[in-house]
Amino acid sequence: MIPGVPTTAVGLLSGGLDSALAARLLFEHGVRVIAYHLFTPFTSAVRAEDARAVKLCRGLGVECIVENAGPDYFDVLKKPRFGRGTAFNPCIDCHLFMLGRARVLMEERGAAFVFTGEVLGQRPMSQNRRALDLLEREAGLEGRLLRPLSARLLPPTLAEQEGLVERERLGKIEGRSRKTQLEWAARWELEGWGTPAGGCLLTDKYYGGRVEEAFAHGEDAWPDLELLRFGRHFRLPGGAKVILGKCKEENAGLLAAMAPADTAFQIADAGSPVALLRGGREADAPAAAALALRYSDARGREEAPAILYRDGRETGRVIARREDAADAAAWKVSGG
């Protein structure tokens, strides 16, 4: 350590309590923290600036580097080397991807080490001792990956051996209980954090089914994947997808997310979902309009006028006929 020059560390900040505590704990050692956050379509936040991690960084007063997930990340999700959890969540591969990004950032910014909020034994798949060792090795961070919350239960890192942090002031938390973390959060008056993995929709088996189904149909671009958080999903026989909003906010979100080639329908003069048709042909429009009718307050009618939208705005009206969605049950995507 150079006298008078603070040690810099790059940390993975998810927006959960553990990673926020890890950053705060390093403040106690005088470490300058640079947070890295990978923003994906698989979170509750629609915009990166609304992500919990970004808000936490503001509260902690640390620099936050946000990267939008891209094709290389989605490729990891499709074919994870180390398998999945109970849903569509390839936690080890996902974590390894982020650690790789953090290592590059560490080298670019001249940081001394990378840290995470991992807790030994908290998650059976990705936070057991074998998985922690694997992540450190595969990420090329041997000796340079510090887990501040469980550090005293793990072999000393170079940061500890070189005196950049004091091992005896680091944590020795183990297991799924969060009692110690909550005590620390109260002591440091930390606010705005989320539950472990609570922000990742991939841990939900129903949502994960949507992701898997979308990948199977070649829908692996951000605009397609961000639609997975909305409403009910249907796959028409020709391959096109129809998404129905479940509330006023989802209807507005679907209209705002429309691409130039999309069309949408909403039953006029009745409580109705917006039915967004993506990737469809003109021949698919009747089925999309009929789905809007079947899930509207006018569902008992055989036909009704429907508002037609293009580019997110009303452009005309068509007649929706219930019979055009007679196979709706067969079209519904699992978890949709």
C-alpha cells in the first residue's frame, strides 16, 4: 500500500443487502470502492437508472459502473457450463460472467482486488466452498477475490496478506440466517436493499419457462426479452407471439415497447388487455384481436370492435371475433 493513497477495489453490487454490506465493510478499512452492476432484462427494473444497485450506490456514495447485458451474456444463459438451479437460473455461470467483467475493470482501473457479497453456505448451488473456489479459479482471480462477509472462514487473500485490509475486522458469516447482516445494516443505517436473488426473475420457474421458450424461437434480443415481464404469453401456430397486459400499467408498457413491425389490439368501450402481436404476419392479426376479446370484460360476446395500434398509437378499428382464438388454451406459453 502506498502511504496516503487509498486502496481501490472493484465489487459486484447486485442491489441486495449482502453486496451492500460488503462494500460498506470495506469502507471501514479505508478502501475506495468501484461498484460493477450488470443490468439485464431479467429484473423488476425497466431502466438501468431505476435498478436497486444504482440507487444503493448513490446512497453509499460510490462510483457505479453499469453495463447492459448483451449477446455474449445471453449465450451464457442458453448453454451454461455449470448447470442451472431449480429454475432457469445458471447462477455459477452468471456469476462467473460478472467476475470476468470485474477482473477486466480491476485491471483497467488499477484496483488491487475484486470483492463480492457472497456468504459461505448461503446458497447450496453457488455459495458452497467448492463453488467459491471454482469461481475464483475460473475467473482468473486467484488470491484477488475477497468475500468480506465470510473472509475469516476462507483462506487469506492477497489483500489480507499484503495488509490492504485487516483480516480480523472482516466477517465470518456462514449459512442462510441473515441475523448478522440485519444487525450490521441497522448499525450502518443501510436502506434500499433487496432480498438475496430477489431481483433476478430467472429464479422463478414460471418466468424461466418463458425465457427458455423465447430462446427456442430465436427471441434473444433485448427488445424481445424485456417483454417477458409482461402479462400473458401466447405462441401462435405460425410462430408469432402475442402478449396480453394484465393491468393498466402493463397495457401502457406494452404500447411503449412496440417495435415498428408490431401491431396491437384492445377491445373498445370495455375493460380490455392490450394484445401485442410481435413477429406476426397479417394473417395472425385476427387471432391477436380475438385474444384481446377473450380476456376482456366483453368476453361473453362473439365479436366486438377493437382498437388497432401501430407505433404505439391508435390507427383505426377492426372487428375482433371470439372464434379466431378458439385454440387459445393450446397457444398459451407455460408460465404465461
